Amino acid sequence: MGKYESLAKEIVRNVGGRENVISLTHCITRLRFKLRNEEKAADEVLKGMDGVVTVMKSGGQYQVVIGNHVPEVYADVMPLLGLDDGAAPAEEKPSGSLFNRAIDAISGIFQPILGIMAACGMVKGLNALFVALGWYPDTCGGYLVLNAIGDGLFTFLPLFLGYTAAKKFQLKPMVGLVIGAIMCYPGIQGSALKAGGEALYTLFTGTMFESAVYTEFFGIPLIAMDYTGTVVPVIFVVYFASKCEKLFSRFIPDLVKFFFVPMLTLLVAVPVGFLLIGPAATFGSTIIAETVIGVRDFSPMIAGAIVGLTWQILVIFGLHWGFIPVYINNIMTNGYDNVMMPFFACTFATSAVVLAIFFKTKNRQMKEMALPNFISGIFGVTEPAIYGILLPLKKPFIISCIAGGIGGGFYGAFNFRKFMMGGMGIFEFPAMIEPDGSMGNLMVAFAGVIITMVIAFAATMVFYKDDGKTAETAGVESGMSGAADGGKAEASEPAQMITRNEIASPLKGKVLKLADIKDAAFASGILGKGAAVLPAEGAVYAPADGVVATLFPTLHAMGLVTDDGVELLIHVGLDTVQLNGEGFEAFVAQGDRVKKGQLLVRFDKELLESRGFSLETPILVANTDQFLDVLDAGAAEVEPGDRLLSVLK
């Protein structure tokens, strides 16, 4: 337990005790309980506790308002409740189209392990590089240990995906982990079954699905397959198990639910997984692979050009996650991927375009953004450049896509391959060394990068025009004109002893008095003084230069610390934490340094309204007590960049 242990115990006691709590989440200022009986909660006692601002009831939630240190209080409350960290309400209705939900599921499953996957992949790639350079042999102990570091995650990938998929599908995470472990169990792998003797018979003879059967599960054929290192089967098995768990939880008595529900879930889901789901998922992957191979057989160059041309568009909409399993499946089954790898050109196309903008633009803010985004792109992280520079400028984005398509076509024509997973940007090169140590494929990689970067850089220098409005157009300083006008007005005012820091509006819309909004905690000013905006558009921009101190995982709220020491809280809508991130898209990360006017978050205004959420967006100075006063500008309507608040000190 942490420093809020006493407060946590009092909160749990006064919400009716552990047995009265169904689930607990938190937003940026408050604990959000789902209680079995809200009448058991001692409202007035909680309101009077030191460390609790107030208590509110909204949207079926019992909200205990804490303030900025709510994550620490939450961390101390959770162990007292015996809930999984980040537990969500038991019934979460899926939303959006089936395709969008599938993409969301894939993103949620893979994102938690991408960092460690890249790390392990780089170790594996460097190990192969050092052997190829003759620094040490592949028979020494050093190679063995480094290879274990590189191979461990990929060999037992179903364990990791079982856990993350369980979290995504609201199955108990440990059950998902066990399912992953079962799918990696040595005795059940196809290679082990085949080692047992002659096949009993063969199914689907003469087709692409031809499968030998070496054993049966109580008379049902068990198709011999190796699941270590695979992706798709465990995800589907865990999804099926999540449905089984919910079903069994409905009728198993509470007295024995603790062990009977997981036992029955495993007894049903695992056999169905091995007998039906695993083979079907594998056959589905076979169909995809055969289809893609058919396209490549027609024209590898055209196939590569299509991948390179469209990859960044897929990244924008988050659709690129849907192709990660194809990439992994190819490496695991074929020993290499040559289908998705043409996207490698896009990383360097983006980087070269940004570098050209750095040299060509005369805008200081754009230069400050371009150089770090170029470095980030070279290391494989292109999202900041895409969202922060290329997309707003439009033409550079088109140039980067075309250059990526040309590079992708080159890679397709020369059968460019990657032999190991992991690594990003320049760290992917070691994974492109052929297993026999030859360097032909690596030379193709370097040639493609050079071709792509030269074309992208030259085209940007020729076709991109720096018209002096770059920063405003790009959203780097979308309110610069308004700020400049304000600056002229300020210049005519007499000098004052009191320092005034101006905070720009992060949104376009109608200005509301903080006291008039529907949320009592915000309206009372106890969380800080400020104002509210009723958005006319679904975009949030940085109101001042500073650092993103907090970006809540659901993206509905963020905290910024300006260079003048003002701690700002921007909360998009009321109770929008319940959307769990749906309809929100972030263009910055926690810890990022931002410039005034830089795009922070986009949100689907129509979606929020259709779900019944208020769009009233409070903008608060969280450390109000450190200043003389916080005044609103008195405007009725604002554009991003217009003055919204004045902080006096």
C-alpha cells in the first residue's frame, strides 16, 4: 500500500465495503464506482473526509471526486477490493461496425507487447548480425543466451497474446494466460504428435488444407498443428473462452464459482480450440496467404507498390494493426515475410519529406518540430510526423505516399524479405540478413531506402511551397493570428506590476461560465478556476507552450504544465470516460513537449452527442491556489488560439 492507504480504507468502508463494489475505474479527477446498492454508501461522511473533494452520482456510477492525485488513491483502493487493475464494468456493449471492432480488438491485443516485441527482435537481429560479421560463432554460450532473449517471446507468443486477449475480451487474465500455456504445451504440438508414429489417416487430401491425423480426442480427429509462435488461433480461443466464462458465471453457485467457472471454461474452450477453432483459424491464414501469393505471382512489383502507397493511410485510420498477424504468420510459417515488408519504404519516405521541410521552411516552429520528427521517423516511429506535419500540410503527405509506393514497388520487384520479427526503422536492418549469412537481401534493403529517400526529399524540395502560413495551416500554431492581434492590443496597455499569463482556448466554440456547467464538481471551482467551452468542432489544441503532464488512457482528459508553471486540466465533455476511448484519437503522448496551437486530440463530436454525453468542456487551472487570480476573457465565442483565461501572479 502507498501513502494514501488510510484514505483508501476509509473510502472502501464508506462506499459500503468491498462486497458492495462491482467494479472501479478512475478518470483524471475522480474514482468511479459501480455499486450494488448506492444506499449503503455514506455520502456525507465521504464528503467530509480529508482528501475527498465531494461525492457525485451520475450515469449509474458513484463518483468520489479526489483531484489530481486520483491515480495514487486508486492504486491503494484496488488491493482492498480484490479487483483486477483497470477492471471495467462486467457488461460492456460493443459498438461500431464489425470491421472497426475487429481492428480495435487487434490493436488492444498487440499494443501492450509491441515495445518488448521490438526489443526482443532487435536483440535477435543484432545477434544474427554479429555472427554474420564473425564476431563470435553460433555455437558459443553468448550466442545461446542472446538467442534465448531474442526467441523467448516469439516462441511462447500464445502466452502473451492469451493474457492481452483476455484483458481485451474481459476474460479473467489468468485464464487467458493458461490457455496460451496449453497451446504451447510440448506434447500437444503437431511435431510431437507426428513423432509418435504413422498417421491414422489424412483429411482434405489433395487440397491446400490437407492434414494428417495422428491421434483423436475421444473419437474426434485432432489435426496435428504447431501452435508455438502463432497468433490467430489463441486469440479466437480466448474470445470463445470469454463467452464460456460469462455463460457459466450465470448459473454456477457463488460458493463454488471461484474454481468451477475457470475449470468448466477450460474444459470446453480448449478442446473446441484444438478440434475446431485452431484448425479453422490456421486454414483461414492459409487462404489469405495463398491469395496474397497469387497476387504476388501476377506482379510482385505492383503488389509491393500498393502496400507502400497505402500503408500510411492505413496508419492514419489505425487499420495497419489488422495486418500485423499476416506479417507474423508469414515469418512463423515461411521463415520470412515478403508480402508486408514493402511498407518498410514508407518509414524513410516520411523521414525524408520531413527533413526536406526542415531545410525549406522559414517558420521557426515548423523547424523545431521537423528535426525531432525526422529522427523519430528514422527510428521507425512516424506517427508524430504524419499527424503533426504531413497530414495538415496535405501535399507533403501525398508526396510521402507516392515515394513509399515507388520504394514498395522496388522492394516487391526484388523480392525484399525480412527473416525475423522485431526492430523498427534502422534497427530492422539486422533482421534482413539472410539465414545463411549472405548480404544480398540487406543490399536490397539499403538500395530501397536510398531510392525512396532521394525521391521523397527531391519531390518535397520541388513541389512543396513554404508560403509563410505553414504553421497556421499545419495546426502547429492554429491560433497565431489571433494571438498576434492580442499581442498588439497588449502592447498599447500600460505596464503593470502584476504578471499576466494568457491561456488560449484549446477549442472552437461557445464560451460558458464554469459555474453554469452541469457537473457540480467542476462548476463549484473546487478543482480549480477556469472556464468551459461548448465545442463546435472535434479538435483540441495546445493552449500554450508546455509539456503533456497527463494523458488519460481513455483520451478524454489531459493535463498540461505550461512553461510559465500553469497546470491546466482539459476535460472533453462530461462523464465521457465511460466511452473508454471510443471516438477519441490522440496525437501526442504523455511527457511530450507541445507548442501552442499543436493538435492534441480529435474527438467524434457527433458520436458523443448521439450517446447522450454533454460536450461541455471545462478548462481549469488546477494549481489556482499558486496564483493571485484566474480571470476569463469574457468572450462569447472563441477560435483555437483566442485568449480564454488570464492567470495573474
